[in-house]
Amino acid sequence: MDQQGKFKRNLSITDLTMIGLGAIFGSGWLFAASHVAAMAGPAGIFSWLLGGTAVLLLGLIYCELGAALPRAGGIIRYPTFSHGPLLGYLMGLITLIAFSSLIAIEVVASRQYAAAWFPWLNKPDSSDASLVGWLVQFLLLCVFFLLNYFSIRSFARANNVISAFKFIVPMLVIAVLALHFKPGNLVDHGFAPFGLGGVGAAVSAGGIIFAYLGLTPIISVASEVRNPQRTIPVALLLSVALSTVIYVLLQVVFLGSVPASALTGGWAPIGEEYSLPFRDIALALGAGWLAVLVVSDAIVSPSGTGNIYMNATPRVIYGWARTGTFFRLFTRIGVSSGIPRPALWLTFALSVFWTLPFPSWEAMINVVSAALMMSYAVAPVTAAALRRNAPDLRRPFRVSGLGVLGPFAFVVAALIVYWSGWTTVSWLFSLQVLLYLIYLACGRFVPTGQLSLKRQVRSSLWLLGFYILMVVISCLGSFGGRGVLAHPWDTVAVVLIALLVYYWGAATGVPAEHLDLGAADDQ
């Protein structure tokens, strides 16, 4: 008989910080600079600052939740604790889709950059994978699987080595491109040629939020961290702060080093002309050696991030299973390894599945960014509801000013999701509404403990309302919608909706007498 087993506390503060930085520095920095420049021009610098601020605020809130409730798969379990299994179910599927597809996105990114040296990895005149290219991706996924199969320590050692290596190249890029910096590039074609709309769109569709999405792997391994009450907050804040500084510097030096001849048509064509931005800019500046290093790092960096998400996704599946709305099989943990291996097998299968359509990096990041930002956005509501209904919960890290930071973080997250555009918002939220209805139809078959289905519905209606209102605003708005609600009035509408929904959600958490904060039986 397979026994339950326990997670093992083997991760140090260095391990956890490297997991955060390693997850953040994947393919985002390799592709986003030219996309951001094409969508926002030099004002894209503010896009990075906005994205970093949003993730930092959400990170602060996750610090409180992670330190108070260090549970495996915490991103799924926190909304379950505060609002019941129905909310955990909705967050579970959207997070599982995003996490498992992130693994695929990173191996796709590695293959796309490697094609600069081995063009047969791509189809002719295309960035899509050839059959050989897909097989290379599959082999990478197999390596990630094996690194995570045996123990958390084997994963952490491999990640620390990869993370230490892959930060050297971005710093070299910043130093070299700074020598070719031309201040005139920042103003010659207008600092913000596409206005505030371009700045907002770059955050979602330009790859910025995708580049920052490294918080959840830290939370997902919370049950395997030594001294989690101190380690989790420090690792979260260090990861976000350091990555923001590096990303802003990379964007600034890219903007300033683009040759003047490439800007005759303005910033809009830069995304296509510099599709592999730092490799292409290095070649344009005659720094062939730097281009070689960038391609080398471009193969390693996404691979390291893919390995991290191969580790984090089984913990998300485990957390989803622990809510009672998924197969109990996935709560099994290897007694000797401390690894949820059934969940790891499912993760591997899903990551392979997401590579089957042979998608490009650009085709997937918008949806994944919106999905993960939506799962992040629930954290402020969860924290506020637990403050209200579990005031005596021990909080080793307590966010000051949650009454202001909570709604502000939720508003910023809602705007970022809205900026991803009508196509993404419509199918993503419509899918969530459908899943909500499926749960209602099958709710009597789901074990819910002391919480009735009626109580779960009452505690989750705020999220259903948010989905429906966002679909309506996105349809009428100026980000891929019909344009009936012009900018900035569509943005104002999203802010008002987000504030209404935040306070609605914070006030309708699970009552204190029904709270079940999940005994630490998995630690």
C-alpha cells in the first residue's frame, strides 16, 4: 500500500531565493525587451516599473499568507481556507493550466534561441518547431522530470548551479550595451509614442508580467522550507526587488543601443526586426562574442525556469487535491523521497501536451500571464477575509496597511488582466464561468466537510460577478473590444469594478465557526 509520507524541510533561504530568481529569469528577459519597445517605445521603462510594483505588492501579501500558513500548493489552498472548496477549485484549474504550460513555454523558448545556431530545430521560414525541434523539447522535459523525481535536494542543487550561471550574462549585456548607449533614442521618436494605452498593453501582452511570474514556486514549496516564517518573506521580497532592478536596466540599455538606422520607421517595427533582441542587438553592434553568450544563456535560462515549474506544478496539484475537489490519488507523497510523484507524472504529461500544437513563445505568453495574474489577484481578498474571520491566526509577517495595499493590489492586477485584451479575457473568464456551473451541477458529489454548497456559493459569488463584469467591460472597451467605452473611461470602469469586488469578496469569506485552516499534516 502506498503510504502518505511527508514533505521534508530541506530548503534554505539561499535555495528559496534562487528558486524565486530562477523562476523569474527564464525566457522573459530574452524576448520581452523588443516587444515592450514596439508596444510602448521608451515609456516601456514605466511598464516594467508598473509590473514590478504590482508583483511586489502581491508578494507582500503572499509573505503574510505564506508565513502564517506554510502549506504545499499554497496558491490554491489559501483561497480554499478563506472562501471554501469552490473557490479553490476555480483557482486550481486556472493555475494548473498556467503552470504546466509555463514548463512548455520555457522549453519552446530554449529551442527557439538554439535555432539561431541549429536552424533545423525550426520549420523553414518559421519559429515553430520542426519534428527534430519537438523531440529536443521532449528530451528537455524528460530531464526536468528526472531531476525532480528523486528528491527536493537534487532539484535544489541543480537549480542553484543553473541560477548562478544564468545571471552572469544579463549583467554582461547591461555593461556592454551601456557603452553604446545613445540618449537621443529615448526622445527622438517620442518618449511615449503609443500613449498610456501602449504602456498598459506592454505589461500584459509585451511579456512583462510573464517575466515577473516567479512568486508562486516559492509559495508552492513552503512545506519544504526550513524556518518558513522568516525564509519565505525574505526570499519573496529579494526575488522581486532584484529582478525589477535588472529588468529595468536591461530595457533601458536596449532602448539606448538600438542603431539609429533601425528607428527610421519608429519603434513599432522593432519587435520583428529584433525578434531575439539581445542576440540581434549584439550582432548589430559587432559584439559577436556577446551574441554567443546570449544564445548560450538563452538555452540555459529557460531550461532552469522550466525545471523550477516542473517542481512547483506537482505541489499545486497536491494543494488542489487537498481541497477535496480533485483526485485524492494526488495527495500521495513518497515516504522516502518526500515527492508527490503521482502529481509529478501528471505534470510531465501536461507539459508534453502543451508542446503538441508547436506554439511560438509569443502566442502563449498573453494567456498564461492573464491566467496567473488572475490567480495572484485573489491573494489580497483572501488575506483581507482571513484578517476579518481569523483575527487570532498567528501571523509572523503582518503586512502594514493592508486596508490600502489590498484593494490597490487587486485593482492593479485587474487592470493587467484587462490589458491582456478581449480575446484573452473572453475565453479565459468564460471558461471559468463554465467551470463554476459544472461545480454547481456536481457539487453534491464533492466532499465539502462542514461547509454546505450554499455557503460556498455565497462565499464565491464575488468572483463570478468579477468574471462576468470583466467580460462585459472588455467587450465594450478599447483593448481589443468594440471601443464603445473609450480610454480612459474603460480603465476607470475596471478600477470601480475591482474595488467593488474586492470589498465584496473580503466581506463574504467563510465564517469563523466553519474555518478549516488545514492542519500541517503534510509537513
